[in-house]
Amino acid sequence: MSQMKPGTMDRRHFMRHLATGSAMTIPAFHFLNHLQANAAEVRRNQKACILIWLSGGPPTIDMWDLKPGSKNGGEFKPINTAGDLQICEHMPQIAKQMDSLSVIRTMSTREADHTRGRYYMHTSYVPNPTVIHPSFGSVVSHTLAPQRKDLEIPAFISIGGGAGSSGFLGMTHAPFVVDSNGQIRNADPTGVDRRRLEQRLAMWDVVESGFINSDRGDLPQAHKDVYHKAVNLMTSSQMDAFKVATEDPKIQEAYGNNNLGRGLLMARRLVEVGVPFIEVNFGGWDLHNDVFNTLRDQRLPTLDQAIAALTQDLKSRGMLDDTVILCMGEFGRTPRINQDVGRDHWASSWSLLIGGGGLNGGVAVGETDKDGVGLESKSYLPGDVWATVSKAMGIPLNIVHTSKRGRPMKIANGGNPIDELIS
């Protein structure tokens, strides 16, 4: 039996995901006062968010907030960018796109454990044994999927895993997990050809029709409707968005022939067909030793090429103003360099990258001290980041979900959009 994280989908879970969409009652959510006007705004836009998840906790002091001259500064130098800030010398391609991207330098999130930090950054809530909060991609799916009548595939796609759970919002809004080649997790490699599929469907239709005609109530018809919905999804032309290998070879080369490059190119293709939230997992950032060689030779060149290509590609297609790019991990890493020439877990003062979606670019939000330890300005929490993303996507911040225990749960945990980023 496959081992799945709660709230993620393989092929079997995908069928259950479809069934719950018709059979279960989605937890109620309430709006305050001007709901109808906000709902109309959501229907009008086709906004999206691409989350680049740096699993393991990236050393952001070596990436977005360098400290030259400090004992904690490390081996890298800052370079100027197209925006009003400096970043690491080993990300020169991103530097050219920084007029469209910004850095939040004063994240302070307390949770320095991988599991707890991942949960907190994905949900805006610290872990609680009495409730499983939804990953923000599930929140986006819950809010926007009903408005996108032409979207035939799931509204929350996770490429490479690591997307968290749909929590109390239910399986309908769980991340649909594929690898960087667009293969559904745990899919049957033998497949079923078109002729065999049609034969099976014809036989199944005879069985179900007979059962429905035997006057067994409404559930048999509901099951048949769900099954046909599943078939329609499996045969939808929108599934072609997962076929990155059909993209122009020059564009594939620009993104990079690696999991991150293919993942971000797939994300752009999914945005084009209307998917509002895509998460792309890029692991390998738990750098307790040999941090500088690993960054210089492996992590940063791949990240630099792929994010720069995504930003430029979205811009050239007129999609950047409608697509938020967010790049972060579960926390940062210690300003102090340890005895193994690495950096350890650190959640007190760290950075993330955000841009697109009509947000202000070229901005450094917040300031840390000369050694990267303390904060010289306002700190920010995950809820503030997701409130900013919500604002950019036209998602009302007065949405309140209700957990299975009946507890009200504010979207983004009541966070506030970051003023410096909102036009």
C-alpha cells in the first residue's frame, strides 16, 4: 500500500477527491458585509500563485540579505540588481529580474523544527492537535475553483510533493501531486488504452444503469455522475498542460533541464489553463555543513536560472501581473557559521522572495542588523505573507472558514497585507 501524507492525492485519492466533491458537505464559510461585491471581483479575475518551496530551510543570509564585513557574512558578495536592493552574486539572472520581484527580510516565525515550520508557513497557523489547518493552496482552491467553470483539472497542483494537507476543507481541495514530468504519483505504469477504456466504461454503464433503475434512491445516480466526471477529467485536453516535453525546446532550455526547471515551466502552463495555485518543491536546503560549496555549485545556479526564466516568460506573455511568484522554505538558517562550515535552523530573522501579481517589485521590505541576528524594523508572520498573496489574487480577507469542530478560522490567520508591496 502506498504511503501518502494526509491530505495529498495519488490516483486512488484523486477518485475519492472527485467523489467527495459531490457527496460531502463542504465546511461552511462566512463573509462579512460586502460579500457579494468581493465575490464578483473573484469571478472576474484569473489570478494565480506559483509557490517555489525550498524544502529544508534555505540560508537566506547567503541569498537575499548578505552581510559583507560581518563575522557571519560568509563567502559570498552582494551585487546590484534591477531593483533597489542587492542579492547574492551567484544569482545574476534573478538580479536582472528584480525590478519585478521583492524580498521580505524580516520574517520572524519562531518555529525552527522542519515539520512545524513547514506546517506554519503553509497554513499561517502553528500546529494544533485538535485541528488540521488547510495549506494555503487548498484555501485558494476552495475560494476560486467554484468560480472557474471552465477549469476541468484540480485547482491546486503540487509538483514534486511537499504541499501539506487540505485539512478541514476536505479532499476536494487537496493538492493533486505529480512529478516534474507530469506523472501522477503512484499511477499505473501499464496504462489503459482508449479502446479498453471505452469497453470498460460501456460495461460499467450497463451495471450502474441497472442499479439505478432498481429504485435504490439518489446515491447510485450521484455515484454515476461522479464517475463520469472523473472520466471527463482524465480525458480533458487541459491535462496537456502537464506535458512539458511538448514545449518549445528553446523555452525548456531556458528554464533548465532539471526537476525545478521542468516544474516551473509546467507551472506556467498550468496557469495558462486556469489553475490558480501551483506549488513546486525544490529540496536539498538543510545545509548543516559545506553550505557555501553546495550553494555555489548546486542550489543557486539551478534556482537562479529557473526563477529568472519563469519571471521573464510570464512577463513576455503578459501574465506576470496576474501571477504571484513566492519563493520560501520553512525557516532560514543561523547567521553564525558552525564548525562544519554550515548553518543550522533559524526562524528569528530570515528572508523570502515575492513578486508578480501586481505587487511592487524591486523592494527590500524590512531590515536586519549588521550581523543578521536582530531585526531593525517590523517583523512579519506567515499570515502577513498569505494576506499579501490574497490581496494580489483578489481573494477577500474577511473570509472565515469553520473547522469540523465548529471553530471559526480566519483566512491567513488574520494577517495583514504588507504595505510596501501593495500598489
